[in-house]
Amino acid sequence: MTISPLRDSETLRQQKNLTNSQRRANSETKEGVLVNNFIKDETGTNLENTCDTLVISESVKMPSRLYEKTPYKSNILPISAITIGVMGTIALMSAFVRRNTRINLKISNEKRLPATTRNVAINEETHQALYQMIQSPTRKTIHAGIGVLTLTAMAFMGKTFLDGFKEVWVKKREADIQKDMQEQLINIETQSFAGKIQITRSMLSEKAGEFSRYLSDEKDKILPNFGKHLQFTGKTKNKRNQESNLNYFMLGAVTVAGIVGLGYLSLKNLSKSKKYLEKAVENTENKITDIVKNSSTATIENDKKLLEAYLQSIDAQEDTIKKYLGNLNWDKNELNEFIQKLVKKSKTSTTKVNETIGGDGTPKPTFYSHVDDYRAFFYNWLLDTDNKQFKQLFFGITGLTAMSYGGKLAGEAIKEVQVKKLNAKTEVELQNRLVSTELRNFKSKKDAAIQPLVDEFYKQVDKGKPKEELKVMADNILFEIKNGPPFVYS
């Protein structure tokens, strides 16, 4: 697949901070550079010196992976597997429902889950006001409901205006930030551009000096150091690998030590918690013993409540209940009834929710209102406009809510602008630091493109090719250094 010279990774990175018009102008410039460089004057070039002109080697193999073909495997097994898996899950759910139905027929009343009332919470003040108008359509509820709905519309429009004002202000500040950043990036891009031009000129000067020795009449020739720009030693790489392995080992050791230490601390905390629980149970048992010893007919009702609470707090089972309560000096029938009550309660898995919270257990919907909204104070004031405290609550809480929202918007706007400023500064610093990296990248790619041509030139020198033909090769190598890839873009 051919990659467009206008869509390579380096070009995309350079265009990151450009506007649409800048990107268009940049692309047009590159198109012009490519066209001008590749429409070459063929004057003086013919079939006899084509190989020298294009610096064509006698024998260059194609890349080993050029004709490699990866077979495409089409497999619908995953589609079939996911289909069967979904249907299998549905079958398992139906089996679960069937099993639950069978269990429900055999479970005892003590273990059965209780019925629940479906509680419908009305937490929005507008919903509560509408509910009151429907449930009790009086002059006051209608007046208060319309007032709440009007205030809601006013608050919504005010919020919309403030949000829009914030976005416009932030956008203007962002435009100023982008302008300042672009002006700073001009100098940085100029440094990169000038550096690439300087690299090209330096390579031209270096290679022209090398080639001139083989094209002159001097007999003393200094053999080149082939591939000197592409040589590197593995010492630094090996050293970095060793340091990386050592860092990973140290990180692993610290992680294991942290796991062991935190695990030991967790076990220690659990051990302490167990001791505290045992001590709390012991104190509760002492209180139960004192109540049993001092219980009398006059305190029997109060003692029942305390004993039930204490026994429930230590999760007492049947044996424990009978052990402590068997020593009570109460009427035998009353004592047995109380013990059986506590034993049954200890074996029961669930309990009923308080009717004031969850209803009486009837499986029908019930409604309750729990409003946390500034508009609720407006509704209360409209129901009783003679109450000055309702009025003060409405204006105070509504004013506080409005100021809080305005302050929040202002804080967010300032934060966004400051973050954009810092991000722009960070981007400028990054681009400035990347100049040297980009120049090294450019130089490395130039070397990779030119060095094989230089190597071929010296091979032809060793074979004794005439100076006229060597000059053609040298000229074209220098032309490739000046105009070949990677290209210097404006």
C-alpha cells in the first residue's frame, strides 16, 4: 500500500497545531515541492549512462517478504459460539426460574422473603408540585404549582444564558492562547527548518569533498569508512537493558514486600477486631446476667426490652437464650412465652420494614416525597405567604444557590482557560524540545537513503570505473542529498 507523502506520520505530527487554512497552505506547498523536485531535466541523460545517472547497482535482491502472502482465514465459529452461548444463558435462566418456583412451594414461613410495598419517591420539586395539583387541586396547590413551574423555566433560561456566556468567554480566551502559541511555534519551526537545511548543506559539503578525491588526478586515494553513519555499538543498549531489568526486579521486590506487609497488617487488624468483639460480647453477657439477677415483677416489661436488645446484639441462638433466661424468677408461662418468642425471632431470616418508611407490606404502590431542592422553599412560601420565615428561607437559599452556581461557572471558566494556557505552554516546550529530536530523525533518514548510494559509488571505484561515469554517479548522489527524501518542508 502506498502512503501519501502528505499523510506520513511526521507530516501529521507537524500539522497538529495548525489551523485548517494553515494545513491547506502547508499541503499545497509540499505538493509544489514534490512536483518541482521530481520533474527533472533529462537533458544529457541517455541509455548509456542511465545506470550511473540513477546509481543503479548491478545486483540488488528484492526484500525477502515482498512476495510473502498471508492466507486469509474466514471462520464463522465465533459467531456460532456467541449465538449458542446467548441461547444457553437464556436456557439457564429459565431453569433457574423453574427451580426457584419449586423451592418457593416448600419453604417455611420463617424463611420466606417478606412482601414489599413499591415505594415511589418524588424527589423533584416540579414532580411534587404536579402531584399535589393532581391529588388535591385547590387554589393554593394550583397557585404554588404554577409558581414552581414558572420559577423552573426562569432558572433554566438563566442557566442556559450563563452556560453560553461562559462558553463564549472561554472560546475567546482560547483563540488568544492559540494565537500566542502559534507565534511562539513560528520560531521553533524556523529552527527545525533551518536545521534541516543546514544538515543537507553539511552532507553536500562532506560528500562533495569525498567524491572530489576520486574524480581528481591525484593517485593517493583514501578509502572511505563504509557505513560510518550507520554504525553503533550495543554497549549502551545492553547497559540500558540491564538497568531496565534491575528496575523491574526492584519494583517486583517492593511490590511483593508491600503485599506481604499489608497482608500482615490486615491480619493483625482482624485479630484485634476479634478481641474487641469478644470483649464487647463479654460485657453484654455480664449486663444480661445482672438483669436476670435483679429482675422483678415491677421491672419485667422494661427487662424484656433490654434482654431482647442485648441478646439480639450478640446474635444469641436458642441454647444461649435458654441458658441465660432460664434463671429468671418470672411466671413460668410468661417466661416460656418470652423465650419462645426470642427463639423464633433468632431463627427467622427476615423482618418487616417500619411502616412509616416502607409501608405495611402490601404489594401495591405508595408515594412519598423527599425533596432536596431550592424550589421546595418557594412552594412552601406560596402555600402560606403570610409566613415571613418561609419567605426568608426562599430568598436566602435561592440566592445562595444562584451565587453558588455562578461561582462554579466562573471557577470552571477560569480553570479551563488556565488549563488551556498551561497546555499551550507545555506544547510549546515540547515542540522546542523536539527540534533536536526532529533534526536527528531527519539526519538519520538522510543517511539511510544516501549511504547505500555512497557504498555503490565506492564499489564502482574499486572496479576501476572511468572518472566520467563516476562523476555522473557523484552528481546524482549529491542531487539526491539535496532534493531526495526526507524532504525539507516550508
